[in-house]
Amino acid sequence: MKKYAITASILTLIAGVCAALIASINLLTAPIITKNNDKKKEELCAQIFETFDLSHSTVVSEGFASDSIQEMIKANDQDGTGLGFIFTVSGSNAYGQIVLLVGINLENKLEGVRFITNGQSFSSETEKHLNTQYNKDMSYNDVLDLDLSNSDVTAGATYASKLIRELITTVFTEVEKLTGGAE
């Protein structure tokens, strides 16, 4: 019995030391990871609106009609001139999570869509779908009219394409509420 107690005590001590090491490493790396993620997000925003300047834009992170919306950026350029809106939206299905940046310009048209996270099991097909189907200047109705039965989008990727459309239409709906439907 004493042998088992000593073994259990040693294993508990090892587990405690390992937990402390993991916690310490997390404390050191968490700010670096956050900084890198913020930098990546800013670069993706600049891909959506070429003249985007985060320091002259406003970030809103609450008060949205949909739980899919995590954040909205009222995008401005270096002079403070409004460019439109960039939303961070997320959703998931049985095949994984998707987090997108969706840009809508001042004419309520799609400016661009970029993946932050593509955790779908059919990620290459999902990315191909996003890159080929969603084009600049698409309207809300254009997005709704997309044919998701495309033979290149099969199996789990079909569900991903429906999730992407759902997230993008959620953004259009939110922009319409913000702007009163004005174009």
C-alpha cells in the first residue's frame, strides 16, 4: 500500500510541475499570439479595403442583432474618410468552424471576404468556393441567388458553402439596420 502512495505522490508532483510549466509558457506566449492575430486581421482588412487605416477606424464589439457577429469595424482611410464596414463573423457546423472578415462598402455592396479561420474538414473546397463565388460589388440578392449545388462543392463542403452564405447575409442584414437600407 505504501508503494502505491509513493507512486501516486510522485505522479501528482510531476503533473503539478508540468501544469505550472504550461501555465508559465502560456503567460509568455499569449500576448505574442494576440499581437500576431491582430496584425493578420489588420492585413486582411487592408486586402478588403486597400486604403484601410485601423488607427482612423472605429471598432464596435457589442450590440449586434446576431450572435454570429463578433465585431464590426467602421472602416476609414488615413484621412478619416469612410470606406464601409468590416465584420468579423463566425459560425460552425458538423464539419468545423469558419471565421470570416466580410467587407461591405458604402453602397451596400460586397467589398471582399477573407478567412480568418477555415476549420472545415473540406477546407480546400470551402476556400475554393469562397474565392470563386463571392465577388466584389455583389449585392445581398446576388448572394442569395448563388447556386450552391455546384458540382465542385460536394459533401461537407456543401454545408460549408451554406454556412458562408448565411454569415455573409447576416452581415448584409446588419449593415441594412445600421444604414437604414440607404445605398
